Amino acid sequence: MRCPEFRDWMSLKLDGRLGPDEEWQFTAHLDVCPTCAQEWRLWQDIGDLFTAPPMVEPPEDLAAQVMVRIRHGPHRGAVWGSLALLTVGAAVLVGLFILLPLADFCALAVTAAQSPGLLAVVVSALAHLLEVAAMLAEACRLLAWGIVHSPSLLATLVYLLVAVGAMAAWLRVAVFRKAPLLRG
Amino acid sequence: MEEERALIRKALAGDQEAFEGLVRAYQVPVYNLAYRMLGTPAEAEEAAQETFLRVYRRLQTYDVEQRLSSWVLAIASHYCVDRLRRRRGVWLSVDELPEAAVAGPVREAPEPRFLEREKQQEMQEMLACLPEGYRLAIVLRYWYDLSYEEMAEVTQTTVSAVKSRLHRAREMLAEQMTRSQARPASGRLERRLAGNALP
């Protein structure tokens, strides 16, 4: 047999997966090829290192911790309900995010057309939008975290309604707070 | 086996105590798989807990014709491989492997404790240098003594893929061993032995 074939068989030999005829060919090649014999000794050392490896003990309270998480985790129905509410809430937020700045942009476009400082106005508007987007993203993250970790469906619903209301009010204030500067 | 099936039936019927019995029956193999794959006791504990949570949530989908051990180890394996892939690019240097990673109590340790710890450390260091798929193959082969067919069942691949991964993993381990033998003073064991040598 050739050396490449011998090397392909080394792993099978370690696992006792060679047939009788293959065993004979494997041993015969060891006798005539010192390079492969050296390689085989290295592989045997690896096999010896990993033979009968020790098992480590898990923490004593592992099973107890698992059962605590099972007993206090969210039930499947609550999770799906929360996800449905999150989708509705996200749709409302996206709608608000699109409609309110759109109105602002229409006013901005008119102002920009009449104002000599077009670049400054555009930069200001972009900065304003980025600020709004960053705060909305953070709010959505907090909302999602709260919904996922809520202990019950009712708490999730209340949390969502309060969050949507607060964000809508904030958006209104944030957008129209800037509007007088843009109109100016 | 019959006792295990009885526990499964009770757990499927909603008996949480029965499920706790299954957790206690499999916590050692699951924890050890996670520890050998992830490298630290803290991550292994988190992974073991998450594995059993997934087992609990998916218990209704368990096929009673399949070995429970293969099914549970499959869930643990997938979780550990996913976890390793997510932290790919944040390689732990072998020097950063904490000593505490091999400080846990060892079962059935007839060898002197020092040599046992050194052997564990060397094994863990070599495992840490393998990609996750190859590492899993070595762990399943040596810690669980699974056949190629059983490993294919756990990893949900083919026997050919299992053979290939084992072969490639051993090649990489051989390269590591060759490199460490070429640097006799740089290995941890060799440094300690040199330090302890009589004048």
C-alpha cells in the first residue's frame, strides 16, 4: 500500500474500524516505511492522551437551577401573545416614525427652496432625523426587553400601551420642538 | 431503560418531578460535553441549563424510537457549536484558559492529582485549538465512546462526514503535538518539570 492510503487509514485504525485484510496491509506498511511508522506513533500518542479522559462533576445545584428556570419562565402562550403585541406596537411606531417626519420634511422642503442656506438646512434636518431614529431604536430595544421578560400577558399589554403612548407623545414634542427653527 | 421511558412518559404528561429525574440522569454527560466544547465551568453551566430548557420545550417533539441520550446530546452539541460560532473571532489564547477551568473535582482519578491536572490542561489546550466541528467529533468519540453511526445521529450528519472530521481533527492535533515537541521549553508541563528538576 502507498503512504497516502496508509495515512487515510490511521484514523480508522485508532477506532478499530479496519477489516482483517486492511489490518494486515496496515501492519505490513509500518514495517517498511519509517516515515509512516513515526507518524503512526504520533497518532498513537494522541490516542493515549485522550483515552479514558476524566469526567468532571457538574455543580450540585444544576438540576435545581434548571427546574427553577422552567417553573418561572414565560409560558408559550404568553410568549406568542407578547410577540403579537410587539408586532402591532412596532407597526404603530413605524407609522408614527414615517408620518410625523414626513410632515416635517414637507415644511422643510418649502423652507429650503426659499432659503439661501440650503446645505445648512439639509444637514440640520438629517441630524435631527438621526437623533430621532437613535432614540426610537433605544426605546424599541427597551420595549422588546420588557415584553420578553414580562411575567404575564396583562403586564405585557399594560407595558406596551404605556410605552406606545409615551413614545407618541415624545415624538410629537421632539418633532415640533425643532419645527420653529426650521420655519425660521 | 424502562425506568427512563417511564420518566419520559410522565414528563410528557406534565410531571415536572419526572423531568427533574431526567435532568439528574443526564446532567453529567451534558455538562461534560459543554465543558469540553466551551472551555470554562461558567459557560458549561449556562450551556447545560439552556440545553435542558430546550429539552423541556421540545419534549413533545421527541421520537421515542430514538435514543434519548442521542437526542439530548444533539441539542447540547448544537447549542455549543452555535455558541462557539458566535464568539468566533474572539479567540481565547491558550494562555488565557483559566487554571480554574481544570480545577473542578474529577471522578475516578487513580493517578496523582498533579499529573491528572496537567493531563486535563493539556487536553483542554489541544481541544481549544480545534474548530468547533472537529472539537465536537473528538469529544463525542473519546468522552462518550460513541460509534460513527451514533456520532452521525447526534451531529445529524453522515458517517462519512464523521470519519472525515475525526481524521482531520487528529491531523490537526498531530500538528499541534509536533509543534509543542519541537519547543521543549515552552510547554507548560515541560516548564514545570524543568523547574522541579533536581540540581
